[in-house]
Amino acid sequence: MSERIYLLPLWIRLWHWTNAALIITLGITGMSLHFSRPTALIEFSLAMRIHNAAGVALACLYTFFVIANAVTGNWWQYVPKPPGILQRCWMQTRYYCWGVFKGEPEPYAVTKEVNFNALQAVIYWLIMYIVLPVTVVTGLIFLYPQAAPVKLFGFDGLLPLAVLHFVCAVIILLFAVTHIYLGTMGVRLTSLYKTMITGWHEH
């Protein structure tokens, strides 16, 4: 018989779905800007306006996330916790790649005190506290190019920032695809998605 614990407060769920919508919007418009011809998903000028607006919204939402995480203490969930973190990451990776298909139990079950396993903590920390803020900052510099340095690493100041912004955006999109897939690995196919809607985790 499955058990349920109340895991995710309302603010995390609202932040998560809003963040997801903005990431999808930025991904679609970003691809339209980079590959504008001959098969753009959205016309260039419209894609640019939407991308800029969504980027500013994401910057505001990220600021809210950092403040709310600090105030509520939820930031602790994102900290990879030694000792034995490498071993725990390996055990979780093995489960995702092999054990789950053999019906093995999850090696590190979710608790109210520990929402993320070691692998999730490492990846989420990298995404939320390194990759995403770099993406936001470089995007804002493109919105206000006068803030960019004239030269960077011997190139025009905007060029290295453009490369960094693109690379970070690709990492985020790859993370999102993987995140959607791993979301199917609950007790039932939709269990983890329901958790992010209701706040209740079933295990």
C-alpha cells in the first residue's frame, strides 16, 4: 500500500510551472531567432519581442526563487551533502539507467526532510545556481548591450557572451527534456507530475 507525504508547498508548485512555461517559450523563440530561415517557428521580429519579454519575466521569477528559497530554508534541499556523495550519485544513476527497468526499489526514497537524492541535488544546484543565472545575466546584457564590455578575450564584447548564452540555453533545454522523462519514474507513470500539482508525494 502506498504512502503519501505533503512535500511541495504552493509557492514551489506555482514557481515550477511558471518557470517551465517561460523556459519553453524562451526555447521556442530562441530557436526561431537562431534559425530564422528558412523554417523559423515564429517570425523573427515577433520571436524577438516574445523572447525579450519572457527573458525579463524569467529574471524576475529567478529573483523571487532565490529570495523565497532563502527565506523558507528550501535552499538546503539544493546543497549536495557529503559524505559518500559520489557513491550515492552512482547508485542513483544506476537505478535510472538500469534498476528502474528491473523493478528495483529506488535506492534513496524521498522524505519530507530530503526531497532530492544526491544526483538530483548536484544537477539541480548546477542548473539553478550556475547555469540559469548565467543565462539570465547574459540575456539581460543582450537586452541592454551598453552594459557589455567593448572587448572580451580579444573578441567583440558581445560575441563570447552570445556563445555562453547559447551553450547555457542548450544545457537548460537538455535538462528540461531529461526532467520530463524522469518525471515518469514515480510509483505510477503520472505520480510525480501529480506531486507537482497537488504537493502530495506518493511512495
